[in-house]
Amino acid sequence: MSHSEVSTDAEVGATAFTNSDQREGEYEASSLRAVMINRPRQALYAFWRDFRNLPTFMENVKSVEILDADRSQWAIAGPAGAEFDLVSTITEDIPGERIAWSSSEGSDVDHEGWVAFKDNPFGRGTEVRVFISYDPPGGVVGKIVAKVMQREPRIQARRELRRFKQLMETGEISTSKAPDAAPRASRHF
Amino acid sequence: MRALTWHGKHNVQVDTVPDPQIVNPRDAIIKITATAICGSDLHLYDSMIPGMSNGDILGHEFMGEVVEVGRGNTSLKKGDRVVVPFVIACGQCFFCERSMPAACDNSNPADKADATEIAYGQSVAGLFGYSHLTGGFAGGQAEYARVPYSDYGPIKIPDGIEDEKVLFLSDIYPTGWMAAENAQIQPGDTVAVWGCGPVGLFAIKSAVLQGAGRVIAIDHHPNRLALAKANGAEVLNYHEVKVREALLEMTAGLGPDSCIDAVGMESHGFSPDNVIDAIKQETKLGTDRPHVLRETIMAVRKGGTVSVPGVYGGVADKWPVGAFMEKGLTLKTGQTHVQRYLPQLLQLVLDGKIDTTDLISHRLPLEQAPEGYKNFKENQNEWTKVVLRPH
């Protein structure tokens, strides 16, 4: 698969965004999403590069244990309360610009992903693009269950990126979860 | 604590609910001393806004005393008196940095933001007590409220000035002010304002302060028209006159320089377009009744400006796009960037340049809030603004 980055810059002689930019990953379910974050590129890279931080904004990554410089073990929440383990290996690391990873053989879930950070040329912050691809555990049924449970990768990815942006820009993740953050009439929890 | 909660169309109750807690570092908990029912709360009461859940606490106009602050909040302390903007905004995103807090990118929680990203193209900011489309935050018609990003939104109020003079900084006063600003008023302009509810009245007051030569107010409730008149407007009762003809006559055929739609999605009246829209709303074929939006576009002079503080939520048809283009109009709208206006508008109150209390018709304890909703909806002539006292 290609690692070339999607461009939304209007380059002379090229359209800004084509259907071929919406490329497929190696695995069945994949998602690419971009977000502008009003923080320096290096700070965003540094936070993401420490994979122990991923559970703070990735709801389905329950914990990450660092095994060595390149490898980490992730506990993933699957549909309907199931838990899966995967060992992730960093396959590319360009400080301040890009991190790519993929699951090692023997993981419960086959998974790959990358995140890229780029200065917006017009001073609007850092353009962050995240690509996630994996085979949903449980095959076709698992995919349907995942969608119903809102653990479908595209839903996941957009919420994870929103949380990452919130955390980086404001230092906290916005919530209206009942009852503490937003009380409601008690018989309706 | 006690709180006013929503249980379906025309069904609100005062229930006992859990107390709110500090959840994030920049939160504060406010003990609410005064809160109000907003005209836009009636859109929720009428079930016109989707995304409500049984048990939601309503209310987005409130003020009170800080009783607890999170560890990340260095600007507020226990005992401070504050008015809280109805818009929840972080202060640090692209939009907040450009003084557009009502477009805040971060305040709508990640899971709730999906709905408006799909409905509107981009997700919208969080608001207090205004459905799960705008974040599902608990509102302020309650004894206490949790205020996120409380180091950015709330404005401190000096001692010695009563609640009622500053309460409306939370919404309707800046909303009326921004509506007038969006009308791009030049000295001597004629400004027509549809709707003499609280936002319309504040738009009239603001248009006068911003230099309008003449303000013409349109409604059908005699008491609301009398309030408009007392604030310097000439008035038209649409049950008595054809508004567009009257406006043309009054401006010798030119039309008003600016028109303000302070009505929004639930127009009254029996004009043919509004009757058809009402049927569509009832049968779920349409969501909004944009009669006033159409009227403002038709009435405004060529090259004029239409300002829309009235709330719309979905889609509408028969929008006079031809008149809009051929007359070369400017349309400005949006939820209010409350935080942008607070210091200057508080100063006008402190200097005695604006009366913010003349529209208050009823003062009730929180326990009587359901009665307040019912009357604000059904007896609009007499019930012009309801202030609730939770403590």
C-alpha cells in the first residue's frame, strides 16, 4: 500500500482531492480523517508518539504497555464487551511529522495505522491526518455488531480525533455524561 | 437539587436530580440565584428541536454564585458572582481565538458532535440545556449548574447591582445587540424588527443605541407592541395592517435599510405560506416555518441587510432566493457570540445607558416554572419575560 499523504492544497495542475485519495487499507475496515489543531506540530507529535497516551482519547484502547522502543501491547475493547490484545510495532517514525504502526503476527486483531502532522501554510495550526485500518474481530457479524455498538472504525476515528483535538487545545475532554457532568431526572439514566 | 426537566411536548416538571460535580479541571459549579425562560426554550417545549431526551434539564439564561472551582481554573474563586453565557466555548480553538465562540470547535462532546456534523456539514458548539445536538449539557433552570471552561465564559459582576439588571447578559441582551450589529446599521437608517419578544425588544434597544434613525417593530400582541413603542420604535400590528405595504408607505417606496427576523422557526399568523408550513411541520414534511425570513427578504430595500437572530433548526422551502439575489442583499445570522460582547454590554448597564428590566412581567420560584412555560407559551401578550428564583 501507498504511504503518500493526502493533499488538500490546491497544487497547480492537480485537483486538490480526488477519489483515489480515499484509498483502501490492507484490511477490511479503514478510515482516513483530517483535523486542524491549533497547537504546534512538535507538541502534537510528542503526545501521540508516547503510545501510553492513546487511551486518554481513544475510547476503545483500554490500556497500552510499552514493550521496547518500537513495540507496545494494546488492550482493545471490542463489540459487546469482548476484549482483544494486539502487539503493535512502529514501522515508520519521522519526528514531528509522521508515525506509522502495524500489528504483529499472532495479535487478536490485524491492524495498521498512521498519523501525519503538517504545518498549515496559512497559519491556521497543524493539519493532522489519521489513517486506521483493521479486520474487525468476528468477521461480518462482528462488523455489524461493531456498527450497532458505535465501535465502527469511521465513527471511532472521528470521535478519537475530536477528543485528541480537545485535549491538545484545551487540556481537557468535553463531556456531558450523566449524572456528574450533566445531571438529569434520575429515573431516566 | 431541584431542576426543571423536559419529558416531552408541553410536558416539563420540577424534579429532584443529582447535584452536578466538577468533572474537568476548568469547570466551576454555580449556585443559581436567577434564571429565565427564553423564547427559544419554547421551541423545546413545543418539541420543534430534535435531539431532546426524557429527563433533560432545560435553561440557558442563568447567573449565580461560584461555590466550587476545578483545579485548572485560576480566574474564578468561591463567592464570585457571575453571569454565564448560554454558549459553551473553550477560548482556545480557531473560532474562539477569532472571537467566534458560538462556533467553538471543542465544547460539543465527541459523541454528541456526530449529529450536527451530519445535519449541518460541521458540528456546532455546545449550549446549556438545549438538546443533545448542542452537547446534551444540563441547563440552568436548576439550583446548581456545572459550567465547563468557566475561566473563559462567565463574566464577574460587581457587588451592589441587582441580578435582574445583568441576568440577560446570558443571552437575550447580547443576542439583540448582535442582531442589530448584524443589521449593519448606518446613522439614520430605518430598521424593521419582526417579533417584539425579549430578543426583538433588545434588538430595538440596541438598534437605537447603534444609531438607527428610525425603528419599526412588528408583532400582534398589543402589550409587546407597547413595550416596543416605549423603547422608541414605531409599531405595526400585522393583524391590522399589511406589513409590506405599510413599510413601503412609511419609507416612501424605498423599504427599510435593514430587517431583523427575531421570530425564527415558529412564525404565527395565517398567511398562506405559513399555514402550509405549519401543516408540513405537523406532518414532519418540513421542520421550520420561515414566514418571517421570507417577509424580511421581500420587505428590505435593494442592497439592504437581513439579520436573523431567530432560531432555525432544519430545512425550509419556498425561500425567495430570486429576491435575495436580484436585490443584492446581505444576510447575517448565527448563534450569539456572547463572550465577545460581555464587557461592553455590562458597561452600558453600569453606566445606566440601557434598561434591561422593563420586559420582565413575571417573577416565580423555580417550583412554579411549569406554570411559567405554559403561560409564556399561551398568554404571550401579558407574559413577556419570566424570571425564576431557584433559591
